[in-house]
Amino acid sequence: MRSLLLWMARNPWLRERLPRLWFAKRAVRRFMPGEDAESALAAGTQFQIEGIGTLYTRLGENLTRIEEADEVATHYLGVMNEIRERRLDGEVSMKLTQLGFDLDVERTFEHASALASKAAESGRTLWVDMEGSAYAESTIAFYERLKAAHPNTGICLQAYLKRTASDVERLLPLAPQIRLVKGAYAEPPAIAFQARHDVDANYLALAVSMLEAARAGTRIRIGLGTHDVRLIEQVAEHADALGVPRAAFEIQMLYGIRADQQRRLNAAGFRVLALIAYGEAWYPWYMRRLAERPANVLFALRQILG
């Protein structure tokens, strides 16, 4: 099922046609409140009432014209202004290919720098998402450069990639902010763990290594980007054993997924953030979300029929 869903995410014919169908639009509502920024910010206001922070990401990647990247950067600056004006506990997370990474790296850096500066005005972090493995090294190198100029930046790392342990060690001297996710792209066995058990084991090992670094005095912000409550509880148990307080890490879950657990964990004293995605280019992102946990397909079917 996972392989099929990832194939569907990459298929250009399906990518062009499926998003137009009414049942596809209805199904995606589970994972995003709407296609525009206002819908996302309105949802963020509700999370704020419950004491849950938010991350905002506009869907879209691999642009073909640099002018599109300019528009995306302007859009995110506007979103940051709205976050500040509405006094939301919110931050922005963006893909480098949204800012023209495939077309002009220097222009991408200019855009990312402007966004990081804007985020710093409110004491917020600008997050850099990780994309497919072909971008792993270039994204980390870009982050190292960006972090040197803007300390208030974070990066997403993927536990299913075998290189990630060395990437964590590489970034620790930078006082990084790291969101650890399992990974949602189709990657070959040579570079990525394939079995769920192996991915989970590596996720836990990576999280514990960051907790140990925090205990040793390293300045690091740890974001657990997972809906796997069992894994979260295991990480929390290791934190307790190490004498690391719960404030040393946070839980970052997607809008619409395990909302009951988000509230429960928040009530239990964990810092919880909901990642709210929006935008018209939702199809490949949505299919990867289904592939992360094929059981979500059942929820999607209920959304269509409900």
C-alpha cells in the first residue's frame, strides 16, 4: 500500500487530474483546514485557545520559474506579519525548492535570509523542510550557511535515511533546532531503512542521542515530528531516565491527525505544536501523508463517505 501511494504521489497524470475530483477535495479536508492562508491562521487561533502552538507551511515544491519563488517569499512575509498581529504562537516551515533552490541558490538564500530576519523580529524560528534524498546534502549545507547568519533557523531530518545519525553529529556544534520525522519519500534500500521496525529503532536512537547532547550542555531544540505516540512515550521515558526535563523537547503533529492525542499530550505537560498545511498544490503532499501511515486511507474513505 505504501509503495502504491508513493507511486501515485509521483505520477504526473494523476497529479494533474485527481485534485480536480470532488471526492479528492473532500478527503483532503482531514489534513488541512483549507487552501488559503486565512483558513490556516483561523485554525491556528483555535489551537491557541487550547494552548497548542502552530507551524504553517504553504504546499508546493520544485518551481519552474524564479518569479514564482519571489511570490512565495512575499507570501510567507505576509503570513509572518499576520502571525504577529494576531499574537499567535506560530512559526513558518518552508521547502527550499519553494524558494527557487533548483533555479538559483543565491536568490533562494536571499529569500530565506529575509524570512529568517522577519521571524527573528518576533523571536520565532524559520524552519527548513527536508525533501527527497537527492536534496539531503545540499539542504544541510544550505542550513549550515543560513544558521551561521541567522541563529533562529531550524531544519527537518528524516529518520529513515541511514546518513541521519552522522548529520545530527555534524549539526550539534551549531546549536541546531531539529525536527525529526520518519520520512515520506520513496527511497532505495541502499540509503534508507525500509522496514517500519528499523525506521522506528533509528528514530528512537536519534532522539535519544539529541537528548544526551542536551543533557551534556549542547544548546538544541528538539522537535519530535511524529504521530507515533508509542515512540513519543519511549522518548519521554528515556528523557526521564537521563534527567532531562520535558521542556527539552516538543511534539510536532500534523493538523487533523491524532487530535485527541495532541490534546492529551498537551494536558500532560508536553509542548505540542500542530503543523498546518495549506495551498492548492496539495496532491503529492497528501499522498505522502497517506503513505506514512496507510491506515490513514481508512480515515480518508470515511471523510469521503461521511
